[in-house]
Amino acid sequence: MAESHQLRCVGCSTGIAGRAAGADFRCTICGQLYEVVYPWSAPTSSPDGRLPNASALRWLWQERRSSNQAIDQSGVWRFRDLLPILDRPADAVTLREGNTPLYDLPRAAASLGLHFLLAKHQGMNPTGSFKDTGMTAALSVAAERGYQWVACASTGNTSAAMAAYAARAGLRSLVLIPEGKIAWGKLSQAMDYGALTVQVKTDFDGCVHLLAEIIRRLPIYLLNSVNPYRLEGQKTPAFELVEQLDWQVPEHLIVPGGNLANGAALGKGFREMVQLGLIPRSPRISVVQAEGANPLYRAMRENGGHELHPVAAETRASAIRIGNPASWRKSVAMLRETGGWCEQANEQEIALAKAEIGAEGIGCEPASAVTLAGLKKFVAQGKIGSEERVVLFLTGHTLKDPEYTIDYHRNTLLRPYELTAASEPELAHHEALRRSPIVLDADADALLRTLDRHMHEARPLSV
Ligand code: F0G
């Protein structure tokens, strides 16, 4: 049977069969990462007629929405025509991931003077993060190829997703996480789904290093985002997004940056849609990092993205506390291709943006909120105008990291030195948004007095 796809090295362009990749998914010639290519998606080829045309695809994807088949209900496998990576797609390991909502953010839009600001909330996936879309793809490959064990190093969300999908498939999973540096929600998920969970006394980058040793010695399938099949699932929210917008393409998409695979995956999704004539162009995809974990931001400023110098990462947005991102070259290529920018946000800016998204009734985890913090900068820099359509990619659910939120509202999160650079309006906005819990005796009068005070207090909408 002809192979449905190949892996192509993004460094030296060498192509290999899907099953020929080594355990670390690195090119044996130049050491760079692979991406999945199909006959119709190689950079030089045009659609070769074997694929349904654009309007047939649109119709088919819409049609599958009313099906009761598991793979049709999945927001990833519904688009399986553009990720033919399985020999038997009907056996895909799915939790009905994807199908995430697109919410408007009217208050944030008003305060920024934007007419169109939406959030694609990937935290509404089955395990509460965007990782599910990639995990259904790569774990299905692992199951189809007969692996018994899968593993990842993680800042928490990948491990939660991997543990859940492995449990569904009846595979064993090994999770390496930095001890004391991941949010409780995520740690609890890995245990709940039955992973062998190892808290390693190092950071994320140290966990990656350690796991590299292990997969060299044992037949364990690596499910970090160096695995190119992960990105095939993670490109599908691009399809879903434009479908939700009636095939209109927004001008901007803003994503958080950690290990830097996700922006690249979405960029691939948009590129393939352009190649197939589904859309005329890609949005500009911009990446925002936490200031304390900003190696890509530095690389783009200092040398245009030619070289990346790892940093010792430190941020409360623990999902993106990554100093040596594996997919930085893919991310730089995506920024160049789509004309996107890279920004950073400090701890105060992240906390404020997270509270603002929460106050819209949506909520997200701190790492997701860097998107709004970055957007404010793009608007202030005059890079994004009021008529342009912006979509923020919210990557994780607010319940992933309740401790952060509680500390914020109790005003024990930020240290005074972190507030020194904040503007007066920002400080006032923190003040207005904070909702510390009130402890009262079980007394109706006391409750009425409290309520009365709050009923007369004006609540400013935005900075
Ligand atoms: N947002 C959240 C909530 C994440 O969990 C991650 C990455 C990112 C953004 C960044 O995405 O790595 O593709 O640039 N979390 C990984 C993990 C590293 O282990 O869960 P990226």
C-alpha cells in the first residue's frame, strides 16, 4: 500500500517514511525536527487531483457534524482527510476532542478600541487544554504501531492529556514533570488517569533531557511535541476556527509560546488550507511569551531568529516555563511565513489579563492570558488597528491552576517589586477586578450590610 504521508526534515528537507523515524524524532542527518507531508502538501507540489475539492471538503466536514460515529464527533478526526496518518482511522483513540467554542470578549475589545475580538477556547477540550487535539493524533499512531508504553516530559497539560488518551487506549504512560513546578489540577489529572507520574527534581528542560536518555534504551513512544503527529492534531483548530467564521480568515491569531510547537502547528493548518484553495491567505500568527521564559522573544529581537540561546526560565505561568524550546525553528519559520510578531508579557501583565478574561465569564489559565497581554502591546504599538479581526488562542481551562487565581484575588500573588512598572490605570484595574472572598457569621443583617456596600460600588469595565 502506498504511504499516505512522509516525514520531511524542516532543516535539510530529507524525506523518510513515517515509520522510519528514530525514537527521538530527530533527523539523523542534521538533527532537526520532522514535519508530516502529504502528496498535496509538499511545499513545491500543487493539489494533485486525488483530494476532494475545497467545496466538497467543506460540505463533508459539515455533514459529519450530524453523525454519531466517534471519529465524526471528534473535532480533530472530522477533518481526517487532511491528516491521513492512520491506516485505520476508525480505530482512532478519541475523547471527542476539539469542537471548542469561539467566544467574543466585548469588554476587552471595547477597552482596546477593537471591533472584533474573539477567543478560541481550547481549554474546553476533554482534559482542559489544547493538548488533546495533538494527543488524539499521536497517541492513535502509537496504538496503531503496537507500542505498550508512551511517555512525555511536561509542564502539566501534555501529561494530563497523554495520561487520559493512554488510559482510553489501554496503554501505560510515563509522565516526567518538574517537581513543585506544575499546577495542581494537572498533577491530579495524571494520577487520576493512571499514569506512572514521576516528579523530577529539575525543571521542564531537565525532564526533557532525562526522557531523551530513557527512550534511547526502551521501546517507549515519545509524545512530546517533537513528535510530528502531535502537530497534525494541533493544526485542526485552524480548520475549525475558519469554519466557525464561515470561512472568513481573521487578520490576527495570537498564541502563547512555550515549547513553541503550537503556533507552528496552526501555521501548518492555515498553509494547507491555502494550498487546497479553502482560504485565500493565512492570518498573521503572533507568539507571546512570559518575560521570564522568553528565549524566542530575545532571539527575534537580537538576531532575527537565526540563533536561540536557552534561558533559565521563571514564571508563574508554569505551563510555559520553558527555557530551551524544542520547536523554536519551526516557530521562527511560521512567524516569517505569516508575518507574525513575537512579544513578551511580565507577571503583572499576565495576572491582569487573566483576571480580565475571567471577568468576561470565560476564564483561562495564566499561560493562555499572555495572548491578551500581548495584544494590548500590539495595539499600543499601532500594529493592530481597530478594524482588524483578532482571535486569541486560549490554551487551558481556568480550573487547571486554581491556586494562581485564588492567590491573585486574595492579593497574595504579585510581589510589590512586580507592581512597580505597572501604570496607574493597570493598578486601578487590578483593584477593581480583585474579588477576595468575604468571611461572615451566619447572620442576615451582616450579609445585608455587606451586600449594600457592594451594590453601591461602581465596577469599572476596563482600563
Ligand atoms: N499554553 C498552555 C496552557 C500550555 O500547557 C502550553 C504548553 C503552552 C501554552 C505552550 O504551547 O509548548 O506548543 O508553545 N505546555 C506543554 C506541556 C509544554 O507540557 O503541557 P507550546
